Amino acid sequence: MAAGTRVRVLEVAESVMKDLPAEECQELQAMIGATFRVSAVDEHGAAWVDTRLVRRADGYRHSHSLALDPHEMEVAPLKRRPTTR
């Protein structure tokens, strides 16, 4: 796994969400099934992915950075560009 690899999130660990507000847990759960580009791989082999900036109704803006272990993701298939003839 290397930075720049596209991965699909398969699961988000419960331990990540245990102390978060319900709204943030929902945002993390919404990552399941979505595809992200790996921004970094840490010294433990976890692939880090980041969400886009989320804006709430109260004006607060934030994003999520999530470390994924191998069983929590899969490499996403490459998107094929249409060929022109």
C-alpha cells in the first residue's frame, strides 16, 4: 500500500467511534463503501484517508482523517477513461 492508492472503506472500527458524538459517528459510518485516496501510510502500516470538509448548519466545518487497517479496506478498481477512436 502506498500514498495515492485508491481504497474502498469496508468497515470503521467501533473503537474509533466509542467517544464521538452521534453525528460524527454517522459521518464515519457514511464512509463505508466510499472510495478515498490514501494520503499516507504510517509506521504501523495503517493507510490514512481523509474526508472532504463537512459544513454543519451551525457553521462549524470539519473533516475526518481515518487510519485503516488492511481488513478495513480494499484496493479500489481503477476507473477507466473512455477511449476515443
